[in-house]
Amino acid sequence: MTMKQTRLLLVAILTLCAWQPAVVCAQQNEQIDGVEVIYECDTTWHFGYSGINLYSRQMHRIDIAYPTVDAKGNAIRLSGSIVIPSNVYDGSSPVDGVVLYNRYTQMTPECCPTRGFAEGEPIFMCTPLNPNWILVESDFYGFGITSEHVSDQYYVYGDANGHASIDCLLSARKVLDARNISQGKYLFNAGVSSGGYDCIATQRVRDKYYKDEVKFDKTLIAAAPFDVNRAYNVYVSKKDDPNQDPALALIVLNAFNRQEKLGFTPQQLFTEKLAEKFDDWFNTGRYTTLQLRDSLKKIGVKTFTDAVQPQFLDTSSDEFKKLSAAIETRNLQNDWTPDPNQSYYYQHYAHDRTVPVEAGRAFLNFLTSNGGYKKSLVPELTNLTTCMYVMADNHTISGIQYFLRLSATLAAYPVLYYDDELNTHYYDLVKVGTPMGIVKLLEEKGIDIGQAFNTLSGGTGGGGLDFFSLMQTLNQFDETLQGMGTNLAEVLLIADDSGLSIADIIEIVNYINSKKSEQPQGNVAAKRAMRQKADEQLVIDFYYNNLLDWFDDNNVELDKLEIGL
């Protein structure tokens, strides 16, 4: 072989080694039972950080136009995407299921699935875990084929986007069935931030209208403004706090003013420095959410007071009441009894500066009050798993943590379940994942929980344990917690959010005391009497100290009080 032939062969080998599948990008006009395939392409998604691609994945995207209804129930057509990992699309890997993903807040027409926009999705699809799931995503109204209406998007506006999402799923099924593409065994419903709100709206629409057609194996939500009025009221209560991001509340104000035709002009809604810029910034689709935040800072809008007219910060004003009434008409809690057979995961930062945690906590309370749900940290022991972070406040980082958890869930779920039953080996590991179950497991391992509690509460280990002394001991940590930006009350609230309630703590304390009463301890009656007296004194001290604090806060001098006997 000559040198020239050798070089040609080497070039040919290198060319073959570098070969990639041909990119298929083409306009389509395929009709499938009322659903139109409008575009199809191969693409690459990247998961990166600071401009560095950490992981890439080949994907196949099918864009569709499908029938649904708007917020008033009128028939419309929207667009959406079906995104399939290439290894699933070409049949080299089996598919585990479908994720119905609800995108988060966007303001420009380019930021939607059918324009190829993907930011959160690669974080949970393009990792070394390589979850083999198909993504179905609606553009939602105001984007894609309805982008001329971008200023009228249904932002946290009842179940409008819930209908759009469910109908996108049903339409995607028709396309996948027509292409003989398997959809796997499982169906997840997911979303974060305003997408978390739409995720809940989707679940609500499913529970009310599509119980037979759609069954979600799990709905995974993060940082959702479930109760919009409550979220807005938190903004008002913190109207002068520069740490609160006012952008969400401003978009809410604008959306409800337009959709409910409240008739407020920008000058009536917003301060002078914002009013003249508002239409351009919020209603033209020319600015992304990040650009909006930067623009607000440049004109000196650092707090809610800087942006909004005083009457919309006054809960007693007619304008405030008009706005609240309009928001309440779209409250997702209205006329909804959650299906108790559906499973939820909910995550939120306790100090979230964009979506107040109170609005998300309202969702947990709604489920426990109306659907018989029980909160737990262990997902396989309940239909409501929560993960609340007490120390964090960054809404964006909250989303990234959520996406990584979602990716792990997508990868793990098919392993944990087979034939729709929980893997028995895994169940053996988690079946004790209740507060009382953990106590009993530790006892089986020879760990004296009673001794540990008595040591914590300053006891000698020989006497009984009482709830009040435990709380008093925990209260000693309050100063330390405050230095960390929280307090004992908040920590206990977060514990309750996560499935460890005060009732659980009392149950454990009573259990430990009952175990001790079964053991010979000398004069048990005398010790019990001493403990009861100590309990009574502790209660007295507790209320007495709180009363002293109240006097001090109100500048009441005790020696000048006139007490009539």
C-alpha cells in the first residue's frame, strides 16, 4: 500500500469514528386523529455549568399542534413537544415512562419547547443516570403557535394551563401510538415554580375530568405559588424588604388585571418610575425574566413598595379587595377533592425570596385536610412526601436541586418497582421509616432511646422523660438557631412539614415513659409524683416567663401595677 493510500484509509477511518447520525429537521404536516405534527428534528441537549458542558445527550423532538380549551372553555389550538432520547427513539434502549413536564416562568416567545428552548429539562434528562423517559411539554397559551398573544399568557391562572397540559399528553399519546413508540409503564407529572403551580393545576384537571384516561404514578412539585392570594399577602407584609424579589408579584398583578379585565391602568397599579416602562417590559415579549429583574434594579425598584401604588399594599382598600376577589375566583382549592390514590412529592425552601413558602405550605395543608394525605420523609410509606429546606432562600438553586432529585427519581423508580409493586428488598429497608418505627428499630439494635432523651433533657437517666422538659431543652438552642437565620418554632414547623409532628414527638415520649414504667425502679409512685410536680412547675414557669416577656415588650413596670384582690 502506498503512502497516499495509507493516508486515505486513515482519513476514512477517522471520518467513520467521528460519524454522527444525520440531523433531521423538517417542517411536517402530518394529521393524526385531530393532532398535527408540525416539525420534527434531531437535537442535542447539554447539562452544563458556567459555560462548561458536563454532559450531553442526543434527543429526537416532535412538535405538535393539538386541540384544547382556553380559560373560558373556548376551543383553541396550542402547540407542544414530544422529546425522546435518541437511544429510546431508535429502539436500542427500552423506555421507562412519560414525564408530563410543565415549564416555569418565561416572558419571551422564544422560550418555549417548540422553539427548542430547554433549560430545566437537560438538568434532569442529561446526566450520567440517563433516565430513559419521554418528555411531553405544552408551550401554553401565548407561546408557540399562539405567540402573538404572549402578553395574555395564563400566569398562575387557575386550571387553564392544566387543561393545556393534559390535552397535550392525550394528543402526544396519539402520535406515539401511530408511530408504534412505546410509552413505558409509568407516568409522572412534574413542574417547579410557576410550572409547579401548573403541575398542581394539571393534577386538579385530571382528578376532576380525566380519572379514567390519566393516572399519574407520581406528581413532583417544587416551590409552587399554590395559594396566589397568600403569596401576594406575604409580599405585602414584606413590602419594604429588599431581599424579596418583587418580579413574581408584578407578573401576577399584570396577569389578573388583564385576564379578569379589572381595568387598572399601569399608572394606577405601579409607581411612576415603573408605570412608564411597564408595558414595554412586561407585555411585548421582548424581555426575559432575568432582563426584567435587571431592568427593575436599574430604575431603583428594590422592594415591593418601590414598584406598587400604596392602595395595592393596603389590605383594607377597595383596590386591594377587588384584586384579591379576582385571584380567589381562580383558586385551585375551589371545587376540588383530591384523589387519595394519587401520590405527591413537594419541595420548597423555607426562606424562598421569590415564591413565599406560605403559599406552598398551603398545598400541604390542603392535601392533608381534604384528601386524607399523611406527610412523610419516606416516599414509599405515604402518598405525600415532602422535603422542606430551612436554611436556604435562593429560588434558582431550589429549582436545580429539584431537577437533580427528579433525575434521581426517574432513574430509581423502575428499579424500586416491578409489576407495579414495591421491591420487597427495598421495602424491608424503609418500612420502619416512621418516627416510632425508627425508635423501635434503634431499640432492637440495643440503643437506649430513653437514656438518650434523658441525657438531652438534663436528666440522670433514672427518672422519666416529659414533653415539656424536652421542649425546654430544645428552647436552649433557640439563640444559636437565630444566629443561623432561623428559630426553634420554624424548625419545628419544618419538621412537621416533613412528617415529624409535635404529636409524633409526644407519642415517642409517652412510649419511652411507658417502657420505663414496665421496669422495676424502686418507689415508682414517688418518682411519678415528683415528675408530675416538676411538669406542673414547668408549665407555670413557661407561662410566667412568657407573661414577663409580654410585660417587657409593652413597657409595663411590674411595681406600678395596681392589682385588686
